[in-house]
Amino acid sequence: MMDDEKPDNLDAIYPVGEKHPDRVRTRNGRSLRDLTLDNLLAGHVATSDFGITADGLRLQAAIAERAGRPNLAQNLRRGAELVEIPDNVLLDVYEMLRPGRVQSADNLRAAANQLRDTYGAKETASLLEEAALVYERRGIFQRRF
Amino acid sequence: MGNSQNKWARYDLWDERHLSLDRFAVEDPENGFCAAASPRDPKPSLVIEHGRIIEMDGVPASEFDIIDEFVARHYFDLTIAETAMAIDSREFAQMLVDVDVPRERLVKLSAGMTPAKLAEVLGHLSTLELAFANSKLRCRRQPSNQAHVTNAKDDPVQMAADAATAALYGFDEIETTVRVARNGRTNAIACAVGAAVVRDGVLIQCSLEEAEELRIALAGFTSYTETLSVYGTEASFLDGDDTPWSKAFLTAVYAARGLKARCTSGSSAELLMGFHEGKSMLYLEARCVCLQRAMGVQGTQNGGIDGAPLTSSVPRGGWELLAENVLAALLDLECASGNDTRHSESEIRVGAKIMPYLMAGTDFICSGFGSIAKYDNSFNASLFNAEEMEDFLALQREFQVEGGLQHVSEDQLLAARARAIEAISAVLETLTSGRLTEAQKKSVLYAHGSDETASFMPGEVAGMNEALIERNITFVDVVQVLAARGFTTEATRLLSMARQRVTGDYLQTAAIIRDGRVVSAVNDPNRYRGPGTGYVMTDERRQAINRMRREVSKHDVLVGERITGQQDSRHWRIKSKGEAGPGDDPREVVIGISPGFGVCLHKTTGGVPLYKVLAALLEGIRERGGHPRVVRVRHTADTSFLGLTAARLAGSGVGIGIQGKGTTVIHRHDQAPHMNLELFSQAPLIGEADYRVIGGNAARYALGESPDPVTIPYRGQALGARFHVQTALLYAIETSMIEAGQNPEVLEVKFYDGR
């Protein structure tokens, strides 16, 4: 993250879309200014241009941190890690985290490794590893159906 | 009728009231029926060793359940925990209501307090203090409100019209859900398109199973979610088929997809699920909100929610619901403060429930105001519903409080509904096979609810959704259709909402979008520090809140009277015959009419035309052997003095005084002004026949008889509420016509219809 992404003056940077639209580009690398009705009707921009970006989330995390909300910032940083991960992967991981879905901590640790190694999702991987520990101690791996 | 066990008749009456349908639970902490401070609630404690928490609220780390564990690992700011825990709970409660202690400091300290400590702190506040603390602690300066928009048929056309209606009334968020699980897409599209007819920036949620909800959000139709339920005991959490880690992960997933998210919790959930551990509702909720902050979600929907009726059944239940919301605000979470379930059949309890929230303001007053007919609400009836929306507006107006809503004129409303119906029809026609006739569309335009509509049925809607899924339709397709069919404004607004997602500005705490601008706790923080600070309504907003249907002005009354006067002029004529002198006929009864009677006032507040009133009085007097004379009193409009003036002119010494609004007195010349013979002050209840009997009684007094006083039946109507606006305006018109020092005039009264 660049230094100027640690915003000292929230008024100057937030809302980003209003104060600094140039700071964020779409997932296909377009400027916010390109997201017009004309461009959309002409097929120059696509649905994928309208998704949140990892950069956008990291900037919002920095803003949340600066606004005194470390937990929210942490969540947005986890979110940034997950932007590029396909839905089905995310839904599979979610399913594994639900009670009794997997029968051992190893499954969760393997999923954590996959998130870290394949997608660089370090913070989220730690969350899974922490869950593995706690689930073990509390018997959450017990089959429920 | 009535309960055979009742001896006192009033119990029978009470048994007929709506309140009698409510049930009240005996306080029973052992079985979970306890609002706060259960004997089983732990004493606050926090032991930290080498930067690790080894005990929290009396539980050693080795025995932490999943909630303790997540809270211990992620909630605390360990740099201030010792300081915070050392503050006396009553002293901290004092700080919550002290305007000189800034919110930031309280929020910071709260991050060092355990759930038991927080519950103990709030236990020191009264309901009034809770409301005050809420006004200081809520995240966003500008209060807002959220609407439920659903219908019993999942009909997208009605839904679009109702979403436009909700947007017009001022809701910043619309939450919808389905009757049939497959119908999520049409619901979401209908709400988005309907809201876009009115303005740019209404956030939409379609509450569904997680994966389906995510898919619809990814297609760009929705922008927030609040279905992340958390619970205060491990057993209920697991029963809810989640853990704090699965929910924290899901929260991050929602962020990764650009969705604003808030958790749902609320007292009595654990009680309803059977896993309350004998703990109090407030303590369990304190665990929930601590967990939510630990997870890093920006906000919560709490305050009972589905459990609110159960919480409300225990002593201190209403207090507890409010305390939950204050707790969320203290923890710096956006709070959609419940008020989304009908907790009582009693309208009095409903109105009372909302007041502390309206007075304090919350981020969202209702986490789902039922903006549609009660029976159309797929979440069940809310605390307030379409049926009671004007009551809500009246409360805003009366107490000058911000509930996020405003009056809408019928013209505005119908124009928006009509356009929403056309816009969604265009979308459905193009993207599915759904097609409506003009008559079907019209049935939606004027409908209060789905009982009155002849548009789509659930089966047809399911077919449309299958088409949308099969063709993988996203908001881009909808924008294209709207633009192609001439709905450029709506297309642009949908696009603008989608563009917001790229930067994620609305992922910050307590974000709403007003006029295309994100307004959140970051750029609109609540900094209430006493009178004149925090949220203050602008004059423009005040005027918007002050508007109601059925507002009455002097102009309205005068116009109404003029029309009646013109219509009635063919029935009678009054002509002055000069100054009135005292009469000497012992049978004479004088009727003293007020300055405006028949001049600019033409009917009573009871709706009786004045020519009929006068005719009835005259007939009554004559029937009983009296000789009437009519005079116009000019120097006063007061009933007593009208009557006394008339009595002193009458040969018999008995007179009738009557105002243009219909208030009447029978008076005698030798009485003190306010010691009359009979007074009829409830003008709205006096009918034509009553005036006849009043005239008759006056004649009988004149002839020395002692008639039974005339009784006007009264059944407890709120006459002041119904009539005082008009009464005060009519009387002001009368008093403006007073000519001080002018003597009464004799009148010649002629009726043209045989009287």
C-alpha cells in the first residue's frame, strides 16, 4: 500500500467516489468516469466493471482504521483478499466452517492452506486456522446430520 | 358476552379490548424469562496475563465457549481494558448521559469492557436515560428508516409500485423477501426499478438463503444484507447452523462482493430456541453485540427483532429492547433498531414503543417498517405498517422528531406508481414472457394491497424467475431495457447505484445514499453534545414533516363556508330592521345570534346548516307557546353574553344565545353571565331535532314551567381532536366581526321552503 493510502484527513478522501474517483479503477482497469450509460449501452463496459475491487476495499479498510474502527478495517482487509476468489470456492469454505460439516481440524487447515497458497489470503487463512483450534476443543466437528 | 368469571363489569369491557389478546409472562430467570440481571448472569471480570485473556466474566479461558473465545480473541482493545474494567459501572452509566463526555471516548472505553460489564452498566440507566444515551451514541448524525416491501403473491408489478411508494415516503433502505424461494430475482429487480423511479440511492436487500442472496447481489440488483444472525449462547448458535467463525467469514465474503452487511441479533432468540442457560436477555445480547464488533461487521439489526413480542411479555421488556440498541450504538455499530415486529395487539403499546426511538433518533428507526399492507408483509406484520403510516407521520409532526418519513401528495404518489408499473412491465416483457393488460396494470396503480390486484400470480412469477436465471440476467440487461424503452432516468439511477459498488464507500459504518451521495458515520458522524448540536432539522425538512393530509387552514374554512352560504342563500334571507329594544310580551323569547351567524358562517361544527338551526329554534319556541324574536348581537360572540343579551331584550326575560359554530345557551335576564339555564357546549353533537327541543324548553321557561333539561348523548368521542381546529378557526372568524359598543339589531328572517 502506498503511503498516501493512509489517509490522515478523512474529509479529503471520503467518500472516495466523490472526492477521489481517480483512486479506484474497475476490475477491468477502467476509470470510474468510464462507467456511463452511453458506454454501457455501447458495450464498452461490462457487468464485471461494476464489482468492488481489492484496491477499493483496501482503501476503505484504511479509511475505517483512520476513523477508529479497527475491527471493520480487519473485515474489509479479509474481504479484499477474497475479491478474486470464485463464488463456489467461497461458498465451499463457508460450508466447511459451519458446525459438523467437516469431521476434523485437518480439513479446515487444508482449506486455510489453499486460501493462503493459491489466493494469498493470509488473514482469512488465519481465521480458518483459529477456527480449527477452537472447533477441536469445543467438539464442533461432531456430525450434525 | 364477557368472561363468566368476571364479577366487575369493567373486566368484561377490558376483555373486549385488543390488549386482552396480549399475554404477559411471569418473571422467571431460571426459565429465561428475565430482561436483565438474572441470578445466573456472571459478575464482570477480565484477567489478562502476558497480553492474553485468561479469564472473562468468571470463565477461565480453558472453559470458553465459542462466543467467549471469539470475543476474547477479537473484541478487546487490551491497551485500555484494565482502565475500562476498573471504572465503576454506575459512573460509566453517568458518562453515557453526560453531554460533556464525547462519544469517541465512550466508544473507545467500551472496547475494554466485557459483556457482563456492559450489561451491568446499562442496568443503571432508566428508560429516559437510555433514550438520551441513544441520541448521543448513535453512529450517524442523520436518522433514517428502512421499509419492508413484499406482497402475498410475489407480484413484481405491485412490488415495483410499492417500492416507488416507499422511496417517496423517504425510506433509505428497502428490504424484500419472497413467499416462493425461487422468486428472489423478480423481487429484487422490482424493488430496484421501483425505487429508481423516485430517486437515486435507495439500498435494496432481498432476504434469502445465503448463497442465493449472494448470487442476486452479484447480479447487481441488491446492495445490502442483514441476515447474518448471531446468538448469545453456544447451543443456540450451533442450532442456528453457524459459528462465530463461519459468520465472520461470511461477513468478509459480503465485503468481497461489495455488499453492505449487518448482523441480526436480539433478545428472546435464545429463549425461543430453548438454549438460554438461565441468563438474562440483556446479558445474552451483550455477548451478541460484542461478537459482532469482534467480527468486524459495520452494524447490527437488534432490539428483539422476531423475539420482540416475547421480550415485551416480561417485566422491563421494552426497557431491555431499548438497552440492546444503546449497547449497539455504544459499540459503534450502525443500529437498525428493531421496531420491525408487531409486539402487541394494543395500538397504545405500539405508539408508546416507538416514542423513545423517535425522540432519540437511531440509524434506522425500524429495521423494516411495514410500508405495505399488513397481510402483504412476508416477514409478518411490522410494528408500524402501511395502515399506520399516517399515525407515524403525525407523531413526527407532533413532537418534531425525525423518523425519516414525510407526507406525499396523491398526485406525486400516483405518478410514481404509474411510472414504476410501466418501467417494470417493460423489463419483464423484454426479459421474460410476463405481459400484462392495461386493466391489470391499473388494478395495481390504485391498490392498497394484493387483495385488490389482478396482475401476476406466484406461479407466473416463478416462471419469470426461471427465465431470468437461465438467461443469467444482470442489472446490465435491466439498464439496457430501461434505456431502450425510454426510462433513461431510471437506467441512469440503477447505473449510479452499481457504480457506488466499485469504490465501496457505502461499506463504511451506517452508510445511506442521499441524492446520489454516500452519507455515513465517517462523513456525517453524530456529535451530539447538548441542545442545538447533533442532528437539527433544516427549515425545509421541518416543513416537509409538518405536512399532513386533512390539514385545515382559515382559508379552507372560509372557502367551505362561502360555498355553503351560496348554496343555502336560496333557503332563507335575514334582513336588519334597526336597533333592537326591550320587548314587553311576557311570552317573548329572544334568540340572539352571533356576529358571523349566517353572514360568513353557514353551518355548525355538527354539520347542520344554520338556516335549519334557526328554523328549528323558532319552531320549537312556537310549538310550546312562545313568541320568538331574532336579534343580531354585534358587540360579543361569547355564548354566555349572547344568551344574556338576548334574555335581557326578551319580554319574558328568557333568551337563547347561539354562535355560528352551533354552541347554544338558554339564559335568563337575572342570572350571572355564566349561570345559565341550559348550556349546549358540544356543538358537533347537536342535531336539528335537538335545536327544536332547545327552542321548546326556552319557551317553557318563559312561561314559568320547569322542563327537563335537554340532554345531548355523548359517547366519549375525542371532540377536541375531531373539531377543535375548525372550532377555533370558526370562532376566530366570529370574533373578528365583533363591533364593540354596537347595539343588537332586530332581524326579519324569511324562509323560502315553507317554514
